[in-house]
Amino acid sequence: MRNAYLYIGVGGRGELDLPEDLDPAPHGSWLQRFGARVYRDYVLRQVQLFPRSVKLIRALRQGGVSTPFRMQYRARQDAVLPLCAWLGQNIRFAVLGIAGIAGRPSAFLWTEAVWMSLVLVVLLWMHEWNATALGGLLDAEHDAYARVT
């Protein structure tokens, strides 16, 4: 989500790769090939988790990103991005510490399995909902430019 925000909202600063950006037959040592394979699988998993966002990014790569579209994207995603911190390591360390001090290590596992998963699902849903709405806006913007030229 962060890399998509940086790529679309800020302007190409994210480390955003799609499957078509990767070398289909990586070269090098077996360790480099293994690392490339693991990264390719990671990218494919991200594409499966964020299909609407990937569709939006592919459309933007073909037609470019206008400043008004970037502003609209940032306005929609500004509510989602801060919520991603709930999935970060700092929250996990705090929950682990609290569970350890309380003498309930299973509380950490339940928090991780139930509540963090629920937060992830909500964030995915919000992010993809925004990508769907912005995809419609992008289509209208591209259609408007097509009529002018």
C-alpha cells in the first residue's frame, strides 16, 4: 500500500514492481536465482492481494498520471495509509511486551491471529475500494483527453 501510494500519489518514488518488471529467467549464482524466485513469488502474491490497484497502476503506466489525479489519489488514501501502522512491527513488539508482562503469551498469538488479520482485511478492502473508485475517475479522465485530441 505504501509503495503504491508513493508511486501514484507522490510520483514514482516507491519500490513498486509488477510481474512484467521482473526478469523471467534470472541469472547468477544459485543463491541469486533463489532470491529472485522468492521475490517474484512475493510480487505475484501482492498482485493477487491488490488486483484493482495493479489494474490502476498498469493503466497509469500507459497513460501517465495527471496532477489532479495524484491529488485525488492522495486525498482518498490519506485515511488508509496511517492505519497501516497497526500492522507494523512496533505494534507487535508492544503487544508482545504486554502479553509477556501479563504472563499470557497466548494473548499475543490470539491478537496476531484474530485482530491483526481483521485489520489487514479491512485495510485491503479500503485500499481496493479506493482503487476501484479511482479507476473510474481515471477512465473518465482518459476519455476526456481522448475527446480533446
